[in-house]
Amino acid sequence: MTDVHHDPARKHDFVFLFDVTDGNPNGDPDAGGMPRTDPETMQGLVTDVAIKRKIRNMVALLGADKPGYDIYVEAGVSLNSQHERAYTALGVPKTEKKAKDSAVQAQARDWMCQTFFDVRTFGAVMSTGTQSAGRVQGPVQLTFSRSIDPVMPQEHGITRVTRTKTEDDKETEMGGKHAVPYGLYRGHGHFSAPLAAKTGVTSDDLAMLWRSMQLMFEHDRASGRAEMALRGLYVFTHHDGFGTVPAHTLFDLITVKANVDGPTRAFHEYDVKVDESGIPDGVTLTRIIG
């Protein structure tokens, strides 16, 4: 019997917690790479795009050489060249003008869903180029992740003893690294069964999603991100595809609060509580982590 959180015919809402220690979880290019923050509350922010990138990278590792687990949004690969793969597979010759055959576009869209994990899970706009594959509304959507408490972005000066150019006469070169001393972040996600039926998501795909989230920080190490770790992954599964109760009522059952006075510097300085008595009939909670 398939675990309920692997069932694509049911609605799933999930909460994930992760932390960073002396690192930059998601730099803002409009602010010189500083960690993203809410300027009113100084809570740290990590975009949904950043989390999806980590999931994609992990799926590429776990699903290497597995049919159906290619990645559409891949570094160094143009999106239009991915669309061309669909038309080549369908035996449709390339043209200089934009293809307008709706039937062919529908076939290309189906091929893209079958081939690319991130298309059938996250969705994609594939209408660029001469070989359009239409649009797909993805069943998996994530929110921005927000730190439980305010964070204090810092910039640390660093030096390098090697020169960039041979003709440079400086003994050392200066640089900088951005970081927050510590931050515990919370994000939310949603899985729509009706949309999953349209894109062809399977129970194997959901298993891949949860596994990739478990490992996404373990294989994304970098000096700038320092120590990042997934601290919690809680999946609320409804008894049908449309849901028993609104997602926010389930999310409210999970509370995270600091148990120390002053700045927090470790995960154990937080209490994570799940009010399982408040879970309504028709909803099952799976604690993947936590």
C-alpha cells in the first residue's frame, strides 16, 4: 500500500523548516548579494525560486539516467532548445516561423510533462521560440520562506594572497562575504491533485520530491552558504483531491518559538510544537523530518 503522502490523487499541504549558521541562504543581487530581509521586520527571506533550484539540482542527481527525470530549467541550457527536443521526438520539422498548430503544441506539452520532472511538478511557460510547447500550471507551489525571528546580515572582509593578474603588484586582494549568524526559516508548500492529474505526476514523483527536499542542502554545500540543514518536513494529506480544510488552518497547528532570551544561535534554542489533537478528520500528518 502506497504511503498517503505519496498519493498523487490527494491534496497535500506541507511545512518545512531549515536553518543557516554563519552563511548566506539567499543573496539579493539588487543589494550587492546581501541576505534577503523584510525591511520592516528584519526577518530573513528565501525565495521559492531558490528552494526549487535546490530541489531541481537534487532530482538531477537522484534521477540521473532515469527516464522522465530530466530537468527543464537547467544551467547552461536554453529553454528553446528544450522545446526543440519535443518537436524532434515528435518528428515535427523545425521552421523559421512560430508553429501555430494547437494539436502539435498539445503533443509537445505532453511530451515535456513526461520528460521533465520540473515541468510536471512546478509547471512552466514554454511558449517562447518557434517551437512552442504551451504552458503548464504546476501542481507543486512553494511560498517564500521567512525566518522565525529577525536576522542580522553582516559583511565580513576577507583577503586573498594570490593576484588576479600577473601584472598586478599588490601583495593581497580584498573581498567580502555576506552572512547571517543564525536563522531558522519556515516555508510552506502545496500540492494540487487535480493539476497533478493533468501533468501526469505519479507516486514516484512525490517520493522523489520528498527525498530531494530531505537532501537538498546536503549536496548544495558552498562556502557562502556555510551550514544549512533541513530541520523539519511535515506533510498534511487530505482524504481526497480537493482538501478537507483550508491549508492555513493546518499550518497554524505547527508553532515555532524561541526558548531563550536574546539572539538565537542554534536549532535547539527553539521549540517546535505540533498540535496533533487539532488535526481534523480526513487529514493525515506525516512527519518526514521532525
